[in-house]
Amino acid sequence: MASAPWQPEWWRRARAALARNLWRGVEAQHRVATMKLVDTLDEQAVLEQLLEDSKPPLPAGRSLHYLLNTPFRYRSVHASRFRAGSDPGIWYGAESLHTACTEVAYWRWRFLLDSDGLRDGHLISEHTFFQARVRGRAVDLTAAPWNAAADRWTDGTDYSDCQHLAREARSRDIQWIRYRSVREPAGYCGAVLDPACLSLPQPMPQQTWVCKVTRERALMMHDQDSLSLAFPQAGVQQGA
């Protein structure tokens, strides 16, 4: 591995209690899927409990809402910007709703292009976006001195520096990382390493958006609000 893109003294610039509101989009399909298998609400409840009992255990000592626990409970084998496939789970969110929509649209497009049977067609999905609160010890990669290595944090194809950073951050009890979105450079995101610094406001802000992706573009729609994204056709750039 190349030398770390930070200096040891930079860690003294960690923020003791950095707080932000973060939007995250989830695609909820499990109840639709299980309702196809039952005839009554009692049967639905039994089936949901059987499924719950078969799931991985919750993180030790955690009893957060499932919207906050899920990325830590189900550790994907696929790498992301701050997480290698073998690393603990990370909860990702974005400071603005449109940045969160852009991130979801990009990854739906990537899924389409990576699927041989779907690549020349389209995908339509429905996503619930909700807002959570993160507050905890953090490093802000958009601020000095960390922004001196901005090119390393926003590389489109190589995640190794960000993953190295996240592992070092965990060892130093850093709870989350603030960084600039690669999909929407004017937007900001958070990678939450510790579920203990997450909470849901009451009432919880949320919106339902419909996403349609083709190999050329993505369209996100919610009531009178919409977002259209065109994608490059010469190669696929990775990143989160």
C-alpha cells in the first residue's frame, strides 16, 4: 500500500462533536414479498417473526431502529468508498436530499449496467428517503488539514486510501467521516462508523421517490420535484 495521505498530527484536528442531519434512501420490498405468501395478517406476523429469527444478530448492545441498524447488521461483500468487503458495516448518508437521490440513482444505474439481462432495458424502483441525525467525534475531509489530500479522498476508481483512513479512524475511536460527494461534487456526505452516534428525529422527515434508470440516464421523481442525471457512455466510473 502507498504511504498514507495524511500526517500523524492531522488526527489531533478531529472534531469532538461534529453534528449533521443526513438523508438516506432505502428500497423497501420485504413486506410486499411476504404478503404474496400469506392469506391473513396473523400468517403475515408469523412469517415476519420467522424471518427476523433467521437474520444476523444486532450489533452488541445496540437496539436502534432498523433504518439505522441495517448496514451494521448486514455486512455486504461488496466494497464501498470507506469500506472493504471484509470490514465492519458503514451507514452512508448525504446532507441534502438531492445529493442522496443522486447517490441512489447512480448505484441503480451501476446495477443496471452490471446485469447482462437488464443493460439494454430500464429499471423502475421506489425509494423511501429519511433523515437521521449524526453527532460524534469526526474527521471532516472537506476542511483543513484533511482537504490537502482531496484528490485521494475522491478518486473515481481507487478506494484504498479512503478504506485505509476508515480503518485508522476506527482504531482512534472516530465515529464518523464527513466528505465531499463524488456523484454530486457540490454535495456533502457522511460515512458513519459507529451506530451509537446515530438517532432519528421525531417526527422523522421522509419522502418517497420513484427512480427510473436506463443505460443513458436516471430520473428521480417525487410529486412536483424531479432530478434528471445523464451518465457517461464511455466506461463506468466507480466511487461512492
